[in-house]
Amino acid sequence: MNHVLYYLSCFFLFSVLQAMFINGVKEAFSEGNILNPVKVFLSKRVSEFWQKPLYSCIKCMASAWGAVTFFPAVIYIYGFKWEEVVIYVFNVGVVSFLNNFFYKRA
């Protein structure tokens, strides 16, 4: 039972770190910041469907940027197992909530 609490606390801490990273990416794409030229370039060439998970929707960014942060870290620590795909789906839900929570607070 003790190891379950350990893994849940690590999962929540990792989700908070992911949400902070994604909010930083969202801020970097905003007007006047370093990735704004990339945003302007992509907005002319990419449909809105792909813009949302890349830089325009803070809730949608949990799917794309969550995968960028989740899979390298988890595969490095645990190796690849198919159970991690299910955990990733839960991670996207948690990170999406935390993204919105942090974004509204800032």
C-alpha cells in the first residue's frame, strides 16, 4: 500500500511540473516573446486544428506537449510498457486541468 502512495505522489508532482512547462511554452508563444515569430509563421501555414495543441489552446496543449514530456521521462526511468499508454491518457486529463488552473491564476 505504501508504494501506491509513492507512485501517486510522484505522478502528481510530475504532472505539476509538466503543467508548469506547458504554461511556459504558452507564454513563450505569446506576443513579444521569443517563439512569437514561430507562431506567426505557423499560423499562416497550419490549420487551426493543429494550432491548438501546439500553441493556441492551453487545455489542448496537454496532449502534444504532454507526450513530449511524458514519454521520454517514463521510458528513461521504467522502459516501455503498454500500460504507460493508459497512464498517459490519465496524465493528459490531469495536466489539462492543471494547465487551465495555473493559466487562470497567472
